[in-house]
Amino acid sequence: MDSRTLQSTPESGDRAGFDGHKKQKGSKVHAAVDTLGHLLALRVTPAKEQDRAQVAQLAQAVQSVTEPKVEVACDDPGYTGQEPAAAAADAGIHLEIVKHHEAKLGFVLLPRRWVVERSFGWAARFRRLARDYERLATTLAGYHWLAFAMLMLASAFSKG
């Protein structure tokens, strides 16, 4: 699970909030992906919404679409705290927070956290997802689902 902030446009309306961490006004897309980077769950909120507050809905959505059920989710330090852990535990998911190494020299690969970042990078290939051009959050979410479906189909046909 992770999130990214999309810069707002005048069409974003009330959904355009200010993300204090990234110093950007826009909408925040919260996503949960599997180990291959395929989209499992997605929520669109104003950018001012905290990542921790979205864990319950994302965890429930992930469990409703997966069989067998997901047991562990790797997250960044934005999901620390007892409330997100309890919300995920209610859905049967253990949150594993992957932190940076304190004494790192050069590049250090963090386990499993890069998968969702890679998925956001794939979504960035679609111009419509570069900014929040949509009036409705459901439309923005739909474009994300469409983009990930196209990516999944492209990977299936390239291997076949």
C-alpha cells in the first residue's frame, strides 16, 4: 500500500487539498498492489487526507478481491501507528513497516516497498493520469483501473 499526490486542476474542485508532506495541492491516490504490481484496491481522496486513515478501506477492499486472503502488507513509515495496524488486523492483514536503514551508504534496496512505487511509475506513462483532470473521484479511479488493466494485458501478451 502506498499513495501518490496528483497535482490538481480547476476541474478537481473540492477534492483538491494540500499535501503538507509533498508541498503540493491536489488529489491523493491510495493504492494496494500485489507482488507483481497489479492493482488490487484504489481510493481517491483530497491530498490532505493521511495515508493511515485509508488503511481500513484498502485492507477490506484487498481482502474482498483476493482468494486466498492476503496476510501481510509491506508499507512505508507513513502507515506507522496502532490505529492503522488495528484496522489492517481487523481485515486479517499484518502491516509490515519497511524503514530506511539508518546507516546507509549509497543505494540500498528496500524489500517489497518498491513494488507499489514501480506500479505508480507504470501509471505515469498515461498522460491522463499525470494530473487530476477529472471532476469526479470515481472517474479518476476508473482511469487508474483502465490503465492497470491495459498494463496487465500488455504483460500477458508479451510473455505469451
